[in-house]
Amino acid sequence: APAPAPAPAPAADPLPVRVPKAAPPPRPKPKPRRPLATTSAPAAFADGDKVEARFGGGEDYFPATITGSKPLGGGKYSYALKYDDGATETGVAAAFIRRVGGTAAQAVPAKP
């Protein structure tokens, strides 16, 4: 059987030509970010408040306790609730919550 032909020697590549990279364009300055919420409008409900709320946005109100609040901006808040039957719900708008006794949500006026 004939011997396999020897592999050809790799051709010497000429040195690659280095082209200097152009400087990247300057980045625009970041825009100042607005805070998510202002502290001028307090939450209508505080942690531990006993309230009645419309579970799942339904028609009926059920007794519950406020367990947390989250500012949404513009003086609006969403609330976390624990219902007296053990169910919990988060992201509830103040429109679905009332104080025990049927009073709708009223923001507490800011102290001077």
C-alpha cells in the first residue's frame, strides 16, 4: 500500500494589519430620575388598621387588616391585606378598601 502523502506545511500568514479602533461616541448624560413617590401625601391606611375590603375587587366587603402599603406615585398607594378568614391579598387599591363602619378611604392631610 502506498504511504500517505505528507501534509503540506502550513503557509506562513503575513502578520495581520492592526487598524486602530475609533473612539466610541460620547455617552449622553443620564436624565435625572424622578422619585417613585413623594412623601407629601401619606397613605390613607396604616399597617395594623382594621378595615373592610372587596376581595378580588368583588362586590362584597370583608373584614381585614392592613399588613403593608406601597407608594405608586402621585399620592396613590396599593395595600397588602390579611382577611379575618386567613386569606391574603396584595396590590389592593384604596378604592376597594374602607374603614370599618363604611367610611371610604380619605387621605390624612399632611401636617404643616
